[in-house]
Amino acid sequence: MVKGTVEESGGLNPHIKAGSYLGRLAGVFEKTLKVTKVDEVTKTATIETVDRWEWTFGVRTKEGDQRFTVLTSPKISTKSKAYGFINALKGSTMNIGEDVDTDELVGKYANLTIKDKQKNDRLGNIQVTSEIADVVSTDVTPDEEIVIEGLAVSDEDEGEDSSKGKAAKETPPAEPSAASAKTANLPSPQAKKSKK
């Protein structure tokens, strides 16, 4: 049996009251994590790297706009968390074989379900933070744009090249981030059958 431990992460989300909040996608970034896997039988540890997409949302709270991140696999299938996020932000369901450019989702609004999350720190203390549990489509756009420190989404980007979609602008970078995830492709029904 193999167990895994995440060694590196995007940090903790702020703690806010659990509930439904309006959020705006500020960016989707490629992130590589180091994971330590321990073989229970041989007790040997290996360090592996895994690729993830880090979805960054600006969330409207009573205390002001706050930054929330959530990691997903870069693989998009009809059962993946990323597939649900994309559908909610697009406001429609992706078809098998359809390509998606995550830059085109930047600036879109969704209802985010936030729940409490408890985590033990390295000293054994319990930290209570919040995490995004679900992303649901919405037609609501606020009178005032949601803006989070470090990443800003501007409607000025729309006039540049509408075929590229809106892009997240880093001002300055909140943390080192890789290039934005560009496109993803759902496997075609034929590809699924050929793998069996």
C-alpha cells in the first residue's frame, strides 16, 4: 500500500463563514507539486512530482474581496472537478471531444459553495480555513467588479483580441506561478473504446 503526502502547496485560504458566495475567476495556472510516497511494506520513501491546475477566484465577502485557490487535476473528464468548474463558468455543458481555453473563462462569475476545512500544521495545531466545495453557474454580475490583490481581471482585455479571451494580469505576482493552462481536450468516444 502506498500513502502520499503533499510537500508543497499554494498556501491556505482565509477562513470565512461557510455558505454560498459570488466568485470571479481570476486565473488558472499550472502548478507542479512534490509528493512524498511511502511504501508501507518496504518503508521506503520516494519523491514524485504531480501536475495540477490552480484555480484562483476572487470571492466577495463582508470583509471585502478575498483570494481563494483550489487545485484540480489537469485531466478533464466528465467526472473530474475541472469539468464541473468549466461547465459552471461557461454556463453550458462541454461535449466529448470539445476543446476549452481556460483564458476564455477568466473574469466569469459563479456561485461558490465554501465550507470549513480543518488542517493540522507541522506542530500538531489545528488550523481552520475555508475551501471551495463546489462551483455553480450564475447569471448574476455585481455592480462593482470583484478584484483581488496580486491578480486583477480587466474588461479592457476584451478589446485586444476577442479570440484569445480575457487574461489574468499579474500586478505584482502574489507567488511564483507557471504559465496559464491553455487548452484541454476531452477524450473522444472512439479513444475511450480503443483503450479497453
